[in-house]
Amino acid sequence: MCSGCGVQSIYMNPRAKPGTSYNPTVYEHYANLISHLFPIPLFWYGMFQMIENSHTNTQYLVCYIYTIFTLLLFTMSSSYHLSELLFRPLKPTLRYYLHITDRVAIYFFIASSYTPWLVLRHCDSFLGLHMKWMIWVFAVFGCSYQITFHERYKTFETILYIFIAASPSFVLTSMVDQTGLEYMVCGGLVYLSGVVFFKMDGKIPFAHAIWHLHVVLAAGIHSLTVYKYLIIPPK
């Protein structure tokens, strides 16, 4: 059923009205939960291997940071969608704060994804040298915005995510060693294509779950790239 028909489908509800949030169907709730729950043990294993194969204190540090915020992303997303599945429309306060935590985790995940590259690779530009801490300032700003204006300006919120995610990419070109960066770009394009589905609730069935799968794929590409090119560089 199309959202424009005003007829509810078992797989998709009508698109949300301005100022309101989309109400997923039961099937969409399950898909939203499962799509970010199943990767958790996979990333646990992958990140453990990354830490185990680190051989400098700096590698250990950035891998722990990357691991914590990657697992936090999927854990908070799963927790929020579990609360939506079990309690909606009850317990609005619990769901509200879990939703904020879910969104806040995204900003820290973005910062942690760039940290291995910005710390372990040398950048020749002034901006490149300082982006390793600037990206965390951006993340804190995004969190502050999210806590203050949660769900009020949805389009701006999406633009802010994209800006913070894309801004460090411009300094990566100043790295002395650029091996592996093509896979970072590939993962970034997967994220970007997923944003289309992030905004399509009520137009495409399971749109949010499809967005989740884009996140899983892109995060997998990025983590494997960090492991291959920054932790165990090719001979």
C-alpha cells in the first residue's frame, strides 16, 4: 500500500505528519531491532581481534576508543528499538531518553571512526594535524544540539550528521600515506546512500531497517580497513 493512499499496510504505516514521528508497524519494529542487534556479536569479535593484534600503546588506545563507541552505537540503537517494540505508546519518558541516547551515540561513533586514521597516520596540513581533536569537539556540539533540540528540526539534524561525518574526509587527502583510504570513501558512500532510506519512513516499507543495514555494511567496511591498513599494515 502506498503512504499517499491513506491506507494502513501490515508492512508500512502512513507517513508521519509534520511535527510528529513515524509509527512503524510491528513488522518494522522487529526489523529495526534485529537489524542492529545481530551485528553486535560480530563487531565484538572483530574489535577484539583488532585490539589483540595492536602492538603499540597508541594503537591500543585508538582501538579501545573505536571499539567502545562502535558497540555503543549498536547497543543503544537496539535498546531504543526494543523499547519501541515493547512499550509504544506507553513509557514515553523512557523511549524519549533512549531515543536521545541513540542519536547521541551516532556523533561519538562518527568521531571514533575517524580517530584511528587521524591519530595513526601523519597529515601534512595544519587542519589535518588538529582534526584529531576537532572531530570530538564536533561530536560534543552535535550531542548538545541533540539534547536541546531533539526531533524539532529533523532536516537540519540530518544535515548536521552529514556535515560532521564528511568534514574530516577533506583532511585525509593531506596524509603522507594514503593506502586504504579508498575503502574509507567506499564506506562513506554506503552511509550516504543509506541516508536516503533514513528519510523514507512511510514511503518505503522497512525503510529504517534498510538504513540500519547500510550502517552495518559501512561500519564493517571501515573496521576491516582499519584492521588491515592501520593495525596490521601490508608488508
